[in-house]
Amino acid sequence: MQNFPWLTVLIALPAVGAIVLWLVPGAVRAAARQIAVAWSVIVFAGAVAATCAYQSGTGAVRLTQSVNWISQFGITYSVGVSGVGIVMILLSTLLVPLVLLAAWKEQDTSARSAHYAALVLILESFMVAVFAARDLVLFYILFEAMLIPVYFLVGSFGGEGRKKAALKFLLYSLAGGLVMLAGVIGLWSYAGSDPGSMRIDNLTGLHLGTVPERLIFLAFFVAFAIKAPMWPVHTWLPDTAQAAKPGTSVLLVGVLDKVGTFGMLTLCLPLFPNASRWAAPVIIVLAIVSIIWGGLMALAQKDILRFIAYTSVSHFGFIVLGIFAFTQTSELGSTFYMVNHGLSTGALFFLAGYLIRRRGTQNMAEMGPGLQRNFPLLAGTFLVTGLAVIALPGLSTFVSELQVIVGAFQTHHVAAVIAAAGVILAALYILMTYQRVFTGPKRMDLTGEGAKDLGGRELTVVGVLIAIMLVLGFYPSPAVNILNDSAQTAVTQSGSTQATHQGVVTGPTSGEQKGGQQ
């Protein structure tokens, strides 16, 4: 099964589904929701099968496929995944059917439902492709192409201020992409135009001068920092999350923003190891500022969607801190954190959407108080998800956050201690939000649809994510075993002189498995 083109199939399937939805006649369009959900479940099943095939292989990059594309410039269609790549693909394909289920009643016509679902499936195709791309030019093209469906999802299906938010998102992302393009051209000038010269594996170890390496590194890092998003280039995220549908924000924050940290881990560290170590002290400071600033801003928010966006700015600070601390423990924590953040923040956005639908407002002060007695299931799932966000032991985020802090402490004591203060801030902003919205006497003014607790479909969407968080909280080994090689490979490729350490919870070390390029 290793020779089967798993990744190409996973890239093509959602795109085919989107085309089907756009072309179905009006008489069939009423079933667009069912078609989209069924199709996305098939894609997820394919991702599970690809993960099983990945685990049966050897090497750090598996399920590879490479075909010459633009031979004159050394550009190929090359795909393959490391541990972090296959796990992010699995997360992406899991969230898409949940997003489509959550949006079941959002669109007022069958035509809009079909269009929304088609855009989500096109976005899924790009998400799978960007995590699988092993040619730098292919990665760049996908990095930019993802903007198109997101722009329309925000601008066409969002709420108040959607057009302004979509434009701001597009301008920030295009600015980062143009800076990256300069870096891609710079690397191409050194790599040459031999067949396959732009494959990431062939670019690893490319000898650059000190100044060129630092400049090209900065071009890539700026683009990834905007995408992540990190302070101070994060301001597009709260505006976009506030205006977008919660389901769009689930994919934007839960998956797409991870392309930034994924790029730092799989491109910046192996391609520019000296520049990565050179810039690490400043990047760690920016990560710490992101953690604290995001937490403080979350405390100050009144809009529930902006609130969740700022919590994500804080969490991305933890991920970046772990990447640039250069220990195996911190790298493992960061890769696992990318997954756990997608689960917990995705669930939080879904629950926020359910609250908004019932209360008709995004303002938390107007939503509550006292909703716990009216919506016990909604309140309970919100509390469990919030506890996952603050990394309560027994939930999966705890493992990854602990690994990041412990791993960072091995090389950057002060930074790790300050980062730990972000945990306290997280407890404050989650518990204060819960108190503001849910505690208090029962509301007697709720009527009709706005008085109903979570239905079966809504409970299924958040229940799946909470169940995964619980399973990985008590038994993280399945994910950690896949990610462990990626963590050690990242430390090795960064050229760090620091001793590597196993994670808090680990699987086999890369010394016990066949190594390879990240």
C-alpha cells in the first residue's frame, strides 16, 4: 500500500466533490448538505487509511510521489508527509465534516448551502495539499491559493463587517506571501534549475552565505508569522474571526493558521538552520509577548468570537516558543499542541456559534447570565472545552503545553517561567467568560428555538472533539508516536548543540526507527 498515491487521491477527492456540488441541477441541490457531508466523511476515511499506510512505512517522509512539472525551473509535483504532516491532514479531514454538519441550517437557500459546502471542500483540498507539498514552489502556490476560498467564505457568508474583514485578511496574507516569494526566488537563484532542484529534500543542506541565509530566512519567517498569527502581525485574526461564520473560523484558526507554524518547523529549521539559531532569541521574545498579550486581550473582549481569536494568539505563542527552544521535548510539545489547539479551539468556535444562534448576539454581556440552567448540555460542553483550553490534566492540551514549557525550560529558563504565567491568564479568561455567560439564576425570558438546548446534530459535532481530547489526554501515545520522529528530526536539522530529550510521553525514538529528512 506504500506505492498507492494516497496523498494525490486525498487532494483530488474534495476538489471533485466541490465540482459535483457546483454542477448538480437545482432539483438535486436540496440534497447538497447530505452530499457534502457524505463526501467529506469518505475523505476522512481515506485520511485514516493513509495514516495506517504511513505507520506501516519507514523513514521520516513517507507516502512520497514525485513527477516533473516545470522542468526548466526544477519544479516538480512532489508530495510526501512527515509525522506532523500526516497528523495535520488527519485533523483537517476530521474538522471538515464537522463544519458542514454544524452549518446545516445556516444558509437560507439550497443554492447557498451548495456553494458554501463546495468552498469548504475546495479549501480542504488545499489544506491537504499544503501539508503534503515537498516542492518549495508547489508549497508557495498552495500557500497563496488557500486565500481564495477563505476570502469568499468570509466575504460572502460572514456577518456584519464581513467585506472589510475579508479584505484585511487578504491584504495581510498577500503581503506575507509576496515577502515569501522573494525568499523563494532567492533560494532558486542558489539551487539552480536542474530537475528537482526545488524539492525541499534537495534544498536541505544547501550552502548559503551568512547574510543571504538570514535574509531569505526572514522572508519565510515573516510570512509564517503573519499566517500563524504572532504579535505584532496578528491584528487581522480578531477582525476576521468576528465577521466570519464560526465554522469558517474553525478551519481558519484550527487548521490554516497552523500552516505558519508548520512552515517554521518543516522549512525554516531545515533550510536555514544557522539563521534559525541566530534569530531564535528575538523570536522567543515575540512568542512570549504573544502569550501574554493574547491572554490580556482575551480578558478585555466583549465579542465572543474576538475572545476566542485572542486566546489563539496566546496559544500560538506557546507553539512558536516550543519550535525555537530547540529541544526534542519542546518540539514534540509544539507539534502535539498544533493538533490539540485545533481540537479545543474548534470546539470552542462551534459552541460560540450555537450560543450566537440562540441569543442573536455575539456580545457576551448580552448573552448571559444564567444560561447554565437553560442549556445544561451547552454549558457543560463549553466548560469541558474551556478546561481543555487552559490545559487541565486529563485533557490532551495539558500534555502538549507541559512538554513545551518543560522543553523550553531546558534552554530558556526565564522564557519558560514567563510562559507559565500564560496558563494563569488562560484560567482567568476562560472561567470569567463562563461565569459571565452561564452562571446565575435561570433565564425566564427565553422562548421558541432560542430556549432549546443542544440537539443531537450539535452535540455530535462537539462530542466528537471532546471525546478525542479525553482519549488523547489519558492516552496520548498514538499521536506522540507518530510525531516523535518529526520532533527529533527538527532538532537535528536545526543544528542545535543542545542535548535532545525525550518528551514527557514518548514513543520509539528515531534512533530505533529509520531516519530521514523532515
